[in-house]
Amino acid sequence: MVGRNEPCPCGSGKKYKKCCESKQAVTVEDVQTEEMERLLQTFYDTHPERIDVNEFIEYSKAWKSSLDNYLPEEMIQSIALDEFFFHQRTDIWANYVAKQKKKQVRPSILELLDLWSEPRVFIGEVIAVDNTYLTATSILGDETIKLWKESDKPIPAGVHFYCFLLPDGTSTGNYLAVSSLIFFPTDHTEAIKTFAKSIADEQLKDHTMKFWEALGEDGYSGGEFTEFEAGVLLSADEFLEKNDRQSDELLELLEDFLVDEQPKARKMVAIAAGAIRYGQENDFFTPLDMTLKEIAEAFDVSPSSMNKYAKDIAQYVSDKN
């Protein structure tokens, strides 16, 4: 219990009674999280400044030339932008942080900005996930961190990701992603491990373009799902469209089920058929004028296979609730 005359836990420097006493839902984490997000968003809203735009355009051309055959242009621009800010022109971020320090009054935010001197690139493998953080090890095997989760979407252990890190101010070893947090389908796990071995004794920041090229050569094109997962989702979506139905809610549930449960099936369409049966029986769309046997036949799977995955999805929903 915080005393009314004690310093407010939000870090403002004011007494609790003069600050957050009347805001019962406010916590230190709420205030700091909101301020962190504002600081980062403001940076990307205002940079690169006009004086730096032409330099960035020239810099991004090299990235586009190397990755144009693999990744969408928008994704290449996003990757190049962070590389420009945090590897090429580190003075841009340093100047921004210095200016923000002059504007801040909260001691906790000033302390955080002291930790934000140098964002760094990190490629890691998820080894555990809780409600707030995912735990990950560097692909170079020299570090384990906790990374703040950006959403409630399921993240299975074993997937790899790429981002630039900043300390989140809560504890040593706890970080947040500066901008893009990009997860890779497990189809590319071996390519990532091979890349890690090739630079084992070198600085990761000097080889990030090589990393993206290695992924591209392995078939990565910017998607977040494995070929198997994408096939299941496409089959379910095409069935709904063919039968003049639509259910974004069902497709989102199916995405979560695939990522969280990592189901295996001899025929990927069996999982799609199970999702349609589950959706039919739980009012995710206007009921189809089809028997369960006819739904299974539309996917060229047996009713028993379809029923198995419908039950698996129902169990998944029940466990989450």
C-alpha cells in the first residue's frame, strides 16, 4: 500500500496524493509502457528528417537491390530504415534521445532514456513464453533475454525472430522491440542455424544483409506462416468463399490453433475441414446447406479425419477459456 505522502510509484517525482491516488487502475507499468510507446512512435513519426531523406534513399537502394527478388518492397524499406537509424547513422537516434531527456520530468523516464543509448540487432529463438515476456536465446548462443510481448497472439517455442532491442527499464535482461518484431516460419529454422554457424565468431550487426539474403535463398518471402499452415488457411478460406460465406473470426481462430498447437496431418485439408465443421456448429457463419459427409467430401477427406480436427479445435478453445 502506497502512503499518500510517499513518492508516486509512477515515477513522476510527485507525492502519491498529488498524482495517481485517484487513478486506481494506474500502475508503474501502465505509465511507463505508455510513455515508452509514445517515445518510439514519435521517433518514427518525425524521422528521417528532411536533411537525411536523400541519404536514406541512397542507402535503401542497396537493400532493395539485394532483397528485391525475395521480399515485398514495403518490408525491405522497413528493414533498411532500422538498419539506417541504428547501424548506419547512429547519431540520429542519439540526438533524438538527447533532445527527449531535456523534455522529460519523470525520473523513471530519464533513467530509461539513459539505458536507450544504443539499440542493437538481435536474432533469437523462443524457448519459453509467459503472459508478459517471451524468453529467447541468441542464435549465436551467447545470451538469453526476456522480450516484452507485443500482443496476445500465440508464439510457440522454437520459432526464430529478428528485431532491434532496447531495455524496457524493468530489470536487467528485459527488453522491448524498437519497431518491427519479425517472426519466421519454422520452415527456415535450418537456414537460420546455418547462417549462425557461418558468423559464429563475428559481430551480428556486420552481417544482417547476409542474414536476409540467406533467408531469401531458402525461400522466405515475408510470410508469417509455414507452407503447411498457409495451405490449411487457404483451403478453409477458399471453401468459405466458394460457398458464399465469410468468417474472419473463424480464420483467426484457425491461425491461433495452427501456431499454438502445431497440429500434424497427412492431408492439410483435413484440418481445414475440421475448422469448417467447428465453425458450422458454433455459429461462425450462416449455416451451410450441406451434411457433414458432404463437407468432408468437398475437402476429399474422410468424415472421421474431419471430426478429429473439429474436436481438437473445440478442445483448444475450451482450454483457452
